[in-house]
Amino acid sequence: MEQLHYIHGTSVSEQQRLKLLNKLTNPPFIRFIDPNPNDTVLELGSGVGVLAAEVAQKLSSGIMTGVEFSEEQLSQCPEEYDQLRFIQGNVHDLPFDDHTFDKVYGRYILEHVAKPDLVIREALRVLKPGGTVYFQENAILNLDFYPECPKFKSLWRKFVELQSELGGDAMIGIKMYYLLKRAGFQKLNLSVAPQNHHYDQPEFHMWVDNIIGNADSAREELVRRGKVSTEEFQNAVEELQQLKNNELASCYFCWNRITGQKPL
Ligand SMILES: C[S@@+](CC[C@H](N)C(=O)[O-])C[C@H]1O[C@@H](n2cnc3c(N)ncnc32)[C@H](O)[C@@H]1O
């Protein structure tokens, strides 16, 4: 099965960034998928398992399953119990029978896979008829700061280029309607999850740190491929560090969301 280089990698600092991002984005995401106590739920690319564990807490007779291909990520997952399990597997070729789950969701995964159309078809296959799929994905150029951060914005565009060279798609968030409709999902609904923060909120610092960490996970590869020099990278990050200390600063971003139903 074709597999691409995962742009963020699985270093300890990257795993910490992912946990931080979970803190910021889990509560609204759990409201979005609105699990019922007896749902069977699947997460595609469950990472370090923080979100899956929080969803499992909402279940009584239901079961939350996370599928993830990286052993390093799986080794960080919370302990399994009746309502929570993690399985090593590739989301292009899900190790589940047809019609298994009430809900299948993916968050920050379609941007990283070699064949998003295949992953979406797999989600359709393993859903029960009438079951629902949920995605929350990046269109990472949605990002804006004030005061503006031109050096970081330039680095961010290089990040998009690199992700595409590695076989991923940092702008997949705007393509989901096309992909899900083509796969045969019905009752599609688009929305966004805002991520707007300003200096006076503690989340502002967490969010800017997440963005810096995001870029940092790709630093070596960006420099190795000559997309930025080490100095340009440092200057771009310094711009965001200064933003964090600017009491007049704010930042705007939104995740792109979609839901769809498998035909009955
Ligand atoms: C950005 S993380 C998101 C993790 C989690 N969904 C969350 O929201 O915290 C993406 C995860 O997808 C995993 N991944 C990437 N490609 C995969 C594939 N083809 N099959 C299974 N997991 C994959 C990566 O190892 C990584 O842990």
C-alpha cells in the first residue's frame, strides 16, 4: 500500500504539540460528533489517542476504536478498556468488516494520506447504512495574524509546498465536499470551527505555540530541500514569538468541517 512521509513525524516534542492541540480543539469537536452512549465509533488516524479516549468517556455500551499506523503514536495512547481500543492499521485499507460503525470520523488525517479518495471510500464501506461520517481538516492558508507576520506567512507557504511534495495536501479542507459527494455520501453539510484568539486569552499562547510547533516539525526537511535557510526559519519563528508578547496581537484561523451520511 502506497504510504507517504508523515510531515510532522512522531518525535516527543511533536507528540506534546499534538496533545496541546487536542486540549484546544477537543471540546468543540466532541460536540460536533455528538456521540450517543451506545454508538460504535471509529477514528481514522487516532494519533496519541487523546481524542478517542475523551469520546470513549461519552459511551456506555458503545465502543470507540482508534486506528493508527505508527507504533510510536500507539505507544503513547491511554490504556484500553471495554469502551476504548486502539488498532494498528492503515486508513487506506481498514481492518474492519463492511457496515461495522455508526460513526466514523477523521481529524487532521486526510491532509496526510496518499489517497484521500480511497480513505473516504473505506470510511463509507465500514459505516452502517445510515451512519455518519465527520471530518475536520486543514486549509492552512486560512491563517491570519495582526500585526501581520510576513516572514512567517512566507514560511507557511513553503510548508504547504513541502507537504504537497511529500504527497499530502495542506489545503484538503476545501476539497472535502467534492471528495465525499463523489464517494457517494449523502446529506452533506459544511461548517467551520473557528480558532480565533487574542493576547488576553491563555489559549492565544497555546495556539501560537502550536503553529510554531507545526512548522518546527518540518524544519529539517524544509532546510534540507533548500526551501528556507536556517536563518529565514529562525526569523519567521521569532516573528511569532514577538507576536506572543504583543498585547495588541490577535490571530484568526478556522478548520473546515463536513458531515455526510451513508445511504440507507
Ligand atoms: C495530525 S495527527 C492527528 C491525530 C488525531 N486524529 C488527533 O486529532 O489528535 C495524524 C495522525 O495520522 C496518522 N496517520 C497518517 N497516515 C496514516 C495512515 N495512512 N493510516 C493510519 N494512520 C495514519 C499519523 O501517524 C498521525 O498520528
